[in-house]
Amino acid sequence: MKIQCDPLILTEEDILKAMEALQGYVDITPGTFKEIYALSYDLALKRIRSLGKAEEIMTTPVHCLNREMSLTEAASFMSEYGISGAPVVDGKGRICGVISEKDFLHKMGLPTSAGIMSVVGECLAVNKCLVSSLRYVFVHELMSQPPIVVHKEASLTELSKIFTDRSVNRIPICNVEGVPLGIVTRSDLVSSICQMV
């Protein structure tokens, strides 16, 4: 799904700050304007990114898996809620891992970028079901750990950096006890930034 943002609207303050950042006399030529525009654009992005916090864009309630669930139960749960991944919690409701389609694919011996047709093609080619080996596996045996989480005050910049640096598709938002409060996906972040510009 491709999300398109409207063009960034620069404020007069963005432009004035950019002009102040330039050294020397400002001669308004196309080249100078482009320089001012580039500086203004960067300042506007910084301003926008500093406005949002994780709690403002997170999805609640967050659907969590129990670490003692079988993968059969986990797959049914994820299918029921139409999600491709979820935080995993222990008996006290604290996050202890995250599980996603990528974990299932990896356990089946497929590339984590594989889609449903890759699974179908592989099953037909080897004439057996690749998921049958997952039938007696539990969530805690498959989950990624330790989980990558942030607190509700985390900025959109922090979230963006985690998505980029850690190559994850979702970030659970937890309280200080490690209890999930919500979740932010890559598309949540992109949509929120598009709404701000």
C-alpha cells in the first residue's frame, strides 16, 4: 500500500529561520531561493517530527499473544484480528517478545520476504505442507526477543529511527512495567506524518 503525502507547507517562521541560518547578505535569486527552501524544508520536517508522540498515533487496544499459546492458536488469533504480528506477554501481562509472519516464514525455512504464493509454490513443489512442522511449537519458542519497545512519550523521530535501524514493522508502546499500551506500525507513522504536513 503506497501512501502519498500532500506537499509540505512551509510557514513564514520556517523561511525566516532559514534566512537567518544563511551567512551574509541574502540576494534573492533562484539559486538563493532554492537554498532557503531546502533549509526551510529541513526545519519544517524537524518541527513536524518534534510535534508527534507515540501515544498520539498508537493503535489501541493492542492485541497480544500469550507466550504459552501454540502456534496454531497464535495463527488463528492473528488471522481473526487481521494482523501480521503482535507483542507476546507473560502471565503477568508484561511484554517478553514479539512474533510476526517473518518468524513463521523463517521457521518454515523460507526467506522472510516470502509472500503467500511463495508458501503455496514451495508446498506444491515439495508435495507437503511446510506449516505442519509448526503444529507442536509454542509462541515462546518462535518469538523474537528481547522485544523492541518504546514509552508513550517517544517522538515520531525516535520511532522512525527504530523502524529504519532495526528493520521492524511494528513497535509496541509500553508503560514502565512493560505492559503494552498500544502499538505503532510503519503505516501508522507514515499516515501521521502525512496528516501533519
